[in-house]
Amino acid sequence: MADEDETKEYRWESGYEKTWEAIKEDDDGLLESNVADLVARAKRKRAALKATGAIQLGMMRHLFVVVDASACMFLQDLKPTRFLCVLKLLEVFVHEFFDLNPISQLGILTTKMKRSEQITVLAGNQKKHIEALQQLKDLSCEGEPSLQNSLERAMNGLKNMPAHSSREILVLFGSLTTCDPGDIQKTIKALKDNNIRVSIIGLAAEVRICREIAKKTGGTYNVLIDDHHLKELILSQVQPPAVAGSIEASLVKMGFPGGTPSVNDGTSDSSADHAPAYCLCHIDSETSSLMGPNGYNCPQCGSRYCELPVECKQCGLTLVSAPHLARSYHHLFPIKPFIERAQVPDTTHCFTCAKLFVEAETNVYECENCHQIVCLDCDLFIRETLHTCPGCASDPVTAQMKTN
Amino acid sequence: MEDKEERIETSLVAIVIDATPAKKFASQPLDGSSMMNRIFDSLIAFGNAHLMQASHNKLAIIACNSKSTKFLYPSMDGNSRSYQNRPGQYDMFAKVDSDVRHGLGELILNDLTDNDSTKSDSLLGGAMARALCYIHRVQRELSLSHQLKPRVLVVSGSCDSALQYMTFMNVFFTAQKENVVIDCCMMDTDSGLLQQGCDITGGQYLHIPSVAGLLEYLLWVFLPSPSCRSKIVLPPPTKVDYRAACFCHHKLVDIGWVCSVCLSIFCKFSIMCTTCNTEFKLNRPAIVPAKSKKRARIE
């Protein structure tokens, strides 16, 4: 971003950026093709930034989100107030986070009045976090934030997590000051020793200590330009980060409930497995739900849950279903970027969407493995959403390859 | 924010047909015409029935076998083939009929070179991925006054292919994200993967007992759109087996060991992961440090 690049001159030193000069009319006096070209180039640039090779990613993430709730969050430079804007975006973030990292856990902290408070504990349940965020809207923002207190509290929560998980803290900091009880350098050292990555998103201006924390712990520090940029910055944290190389690998025991028992498997099914029972996830709340035969039984202790993924309260086994793990597989086998080529007269249609190539589209994209030609929109769709090349899946040689 | 004007609902059905020539079907004659002919006649009739529901409705048909996948309708051939329609027949019906038969002929001709095509798996994953890309394109091109309601109908008779697991799962998650409902009509065998897909996207899975009645099943169960399915009594949802298969024996496991790096599943605890070759550290704490801690406290 322009703010963090120290070698670039400030805007008032280099004169105005004449952005209107980028738009030119073509021969007929029409602007359409030029605009389409600019849009296409912007799209490609965004997509190209995401293309990474096969590096080790932290799949099981334990992330604490620290929200600044100090007096400066009532400023209205983000509509309606900074605090409400951030909460709204965090709801989207929570939804996307669990979508992309189903076996991860999230916790929320706030900091105000020189202290930090825990809103939700580290959990994998999406609804609880979103409900908590909605209740936070009534919170009054006052006092001064304390960076050290919130980092220490998050660190206490993350210290006991297993070594194979990726420990992260995301701080949304809107203030230019912090009020700390002790030496923050000691906290930074402790964070580094515990392998915790701290990423900070600044809402006001760049603060030196935030830059230092992010740099020393291996995280990122960005300051937003406007609310769209804030959304992009928050959503960029959804992607699993590359592992620094010091995470231990271990075998985690997990249960896969929800099987239809068959004679061949050898697993015995008693009628107790499908009898109505109270589910353990709601047993503490006032309205506990009586489940019909539709819940999931923990394979180790037999307790009933209504939704997955969940950590069994009775025996501590993590219960997931196979699609949850499969959601993360596409990070491990990313598609190589497609090669950009000039249009060839032989291929008249895009392979994946059967769209006719028109003259205005100068560039088409080819997959290295299967050599099928696709249009720009399909390229972005494949890269961002589908995560598998339809051309490779339609070729008997490449489709049968075990993804290794 | 509610729309002040009602948006026109455009229903798009993408039919994905598995045209793998299973020997069982190709050789079973029924009333003079072979089973394959009857299956495709039923599918064309179903497609036309869908187009007949509303003038805005759209259709796409993709066929696949073990060699390749092909868009049957809309046809990707540049030349406009002349088609004869009976007087009074809606033009589009004749076009669908002609395109599907011609495309299918080409697809089967391409497959004739290999004799043991029934041994390798059908490329259903690739065909479904193309269907999703087509749906995405139609969504983009549709004007704002129309609201697209897409769904994919998979008609297949092949067993699951374990090697295409990744493709299938990516397709299902994409469909869930894009609000595309995946329905499945299985003719011969059951498919666990497609059952999972129908469950994930909220579609209908049906295993039909007799292939001769394919058209009846398609029209009764799969023609109504998902929004009105709640008013109809449809076959009950099957209980889907969501257990994972271990990577070493391909057996379904209740409790498994998952590698934290590559997420591969094993049925037994081992020292090294066979997929990503990482060594595991034992989780169990050693007894000796605890004793020494106790000694330190006493002293």
C-alpha cells in the first residue's frame, strides 16, 4: 500500500496524480472498450496476487480477534461509526472464516478503559460468535485502549493450544495511543516465543509500535484507506497464512460421526444410537433441544450433538465430518496460474462456459496441463471459487491423477 | 431492502448425463429400441418439458463418458445446423432434439477407439464443473430484471470414482456457495459422493428401481423447482454417510488420526505421514519430567 512504502514520496511532494488521463477514447469516440480493458486488468491483478505455490499453510487455526472499543471508535469517519462499521464487517469475516477454515476456532476480545474483556471464548461455533457481535452493538466505547493487556489476555488463551495449530491474533486498532501497565517489549518477546502471529489493521494512522509488533511476530500491519479497503483487509485474513516453519506436525485424533452402519463395516449400531436424546451443545441453555434420530453421536462416548464441527464436552474428541476436511484440501493442491495468450482463431468458444469469443477480448487463458482455453471471467471463477480446472477434470489422463 | 418490482424468475436446469456405455444397458433391448435410445429420448422430453414451463426458462445439457465431456446444448459448433421442425412445433424443441442427437453421436464416435472404456471412470466431475461455469456465465449475462434460479440434474449409472473425490467436493462446495441445487437420479448403483452432494446443496437424490420408467421419475420428482418442492411429497432424504475413508486402506472410519499438515486421515497412529512425509512428535507427555517437578517442589 502506498502508506507503508517508505521510499515513495508523499502525495504533496510529487504533485497530483492525474487519474483522468488513464481514460482515453478509442477511434470511434467510445469509452466502453477502454473501460472494459481497465476493469479486466484490475481483475487480473487482484487474482494474480492470490496465486501461490504449494507452501505449507496453517490449517487448524486458533485466532483471537481484538476489537478496539475505546473513545476514538465513536468517530464518524467510517459510517455510521467506526465501531459499528467494524462490527458489521466482522460478521462477514466470521462467516467467511468458518466457511474456509471449518476446523478452526475463533475468539473475540475487546479493549477499553485501559483493560481488555473477553466476549467469546475460543470456539468453532459460528452462530455464537455472530450473536455475540450483534449484542456488542450496544456497547459504549469509552476510555483508552490497552494493547498490552489485550495481547496478554489473548496469549493466555492461545498458550495452551496444541503445538500443531497456527496461533494468530488479529487486532483492529483505531486509536493512536495505548495505555499499558508494563513493558510491551516483554510481551512482544513472549508472543514470539509462543509462536503467535499478530496482525494489526489500523483504522486511523500508522503507529510505530504496531508496525514493530507485526514485524517481530511475523504478521502484517495495514492502515485502511476507506471502508472498501477495510473490507478487503479484513477478508484477506481469512486465507490461511503460510507457516513460518516452526510449527510441529502431529496426528490429531478426530471422530467422524453420522455414519449409516452397514453389515460390512463391522460397526455395531444399537437402537440407542438413534433414539431421541438431548443434544449436549444446548444442554446449558434454557431451551435445550430434544433431538429426534437426526443428531450426530460421538463415536467415543456416545453423546449427541446437533451440528458439526464440535468438540465433545464429555470426552474431548473433535468431531468433524469428511466434507469439513475436504473444504481445506484445495489450499494444499492449488491450481497453477493460467497462461495469458492472444486469441487464436481455432477456438471460437470458451471451454467452460461455451461463450463465443468476441473481438474485444484480446486475451484468453490456457491451462498448462490440459491446454483448454477459457475466458477471463471463467479464469477468475475457477481461481477464486471452483479451485479445480474443469479442463483437467475432463481429460481422462489428468482427472485420474491422485492429487499428491 | 425489498425489491419494489417483482423480478422475473428464470429457472436454469443444467442436465449432466453420464453417457458411459455400460455394457448392461447397451445390450438390453426394450420394445425394439435399445435402452440407451430410450434414456436419451426421456432426457430430451424432460428438457423440453422444462422449457415449456415458462418462456424465460433456460436449459443446458452436458454429456460425459470416460474419454471427454461435451456441451450438447447449447452446442459449441460454430455452424448453424439446419433442423427440421414439425409444423406447429416450438422451434426450440427441434433445436434441442437435433443438437443433442448430433452431439451425442460425435461423443460416442470419439470413444470408439478404446475397447475397454468401461474400465476407466466416467468424467462426471469435469462435466459438473463445466455446468457450474456455464451457470456462472448465465448469471453474469442476465439483466437485472431477471433472477436466476439454477439447478443441476445429474443422471448417471456409474459407481463412485475415488480418484475424482477432490473434483467432486470442490464442485459441491462451489454449488453451495453459488446457491445451485444439485439433484441426482441414479439408475443402476448408489453413489455415496453424489448423495453427499445432494445433501450439501439441498437437492433431491433418487435411486430409480427401473430404468424403463425414467421419464416418469424425471417429470414427477425433478421437474418442480426447489422453491415449490416443500409443497409436494417427495421421496424421503436418505441418511448420508459422512464418515471419511482412511488413506491407507480406504475403509470408512469412525475415529481417525488426522495429519495436521496435509489433513490426510489414517486409521492407526503412525510415526510418519505417508502423504506429506512429515514426522510426528508423540503427544503423550513423558512420565519422567512430572516426577522431577514433584521432586523439585518437595525440595
